[in-house]
Amino acid sequence: MLTGRVEAGQVIGFRDQAQQALEDARKHDGLIYAQVGRQVRSDGGEEVIFVSVWRDLEALYQWLGGTDLLHTRVRQSGSSDVFEHFEVQHYEAYETAGAASLEAGESEAAALASSVGG
């Protein structure tokens, strides 16, 4: 999960880079889900989040090009330059979820989001 703040003058460049990152991630074996979300700020900048879910850490490492999580593709591609601030966090699930569990979780999340107006 990457969260960050993009300056107003960098939003268009970030959107292009985010789309490229999504397309690249979606080509890799082991990706279960990836999406970018944004919240527009009053100054024209954006708060952004990039979430990806991988089958296992090995699949994530393959996409990143190594196990050094401090130097992810975000930094290698130069896209960190568009951020006022960003943070990357990698989490490993306690359990491996099967496809049916993931689909049920997505349905529950969608129901919850619609019940709270999201």
C-alpha cells in the first residue's frame, strides 16, 4: 500500500505514472488486485493511495525486482518526485485467502461502502 500527497502541478504526471504502474502490475503473475484511489484537495493537489494484493511475498518481490522494500518500483521509476510526501507499507496476511474468500470479502466491502454512502 502506497499513500501520498501529490502537489497540484504534479497531478497529471502522477496519473500517467499510476496508470502505467497498474498496467505493469496487472501483467505479473501473482497479482490478485490493484487499484489507485484519490481524494482531491482544495489546492488542486491530491491525496492518493495505491493498493495491490499479491498471492504471496515472492510474487510481490518478483514485481518489485527484489526484496529491498525500501527501493520499490515507485522510487526506481522516478515517480516519487511527484509526491510532497509518500509512504510505502507492505503487509503479509495471516492466512492465505482462497478466491471464494476474496470474492466474499469484496462483496462485504462493497455492501459496507454503499451502506455508509461510499
